[in-house]
Amino acid sequence: MASLKVFKPQRREPMPPGGVLVSEWAVGRRTVRLVQDVTVTVGVSALPAEWSPDRPRKLGKREWREYRAGRDAHHQRVADIIGAPVASAEL
């Protein structure tokens, strides 16, 4: 089942260098990295997660919570930077 979450701007955040927002956080023993060009604000696009040292086959409940918390923080920052709502769908 798909879920949709909308992030509304909460505070003003400056545009990152080069217009590219990079977020990294720990999920279990791995590190997740999202890289997004925030100058492109209209449209639908996939945001692939880069995993290090490897991509997990399956996440436990705690790891899902850690992943979602970091992903949601990233999307909130995008909304704060562009000053407009950002929607995230999990399929």
C-alpha cells in the first residue's frame, strides 16, 4: 500500500551551495545518502538512496524508523529551502 506525506515550509533555510542538498544519516550499521538538486522544484522524480557499505536486502523495524526519520528530515529541509510544500510517496 502506498503512503503519501506532505511537508510544508516551517522556517526559512538558505539555498545550499550549487543548489544541491546532500543529507547523510546512519541506519543501523549503514550510512544513507540522499543528493537532490533543489533548484528543480516542479514535477515528479525518484530520489534514489545511496547506501554504504552496501544496500540492505531487508530492514528491521528500528532501521525503517531510522531511514524514514532521515528521509523525512531531508524532505522537510527541501520544503524549507524552496518555500513550498513537498510531497513524498512511499510505494
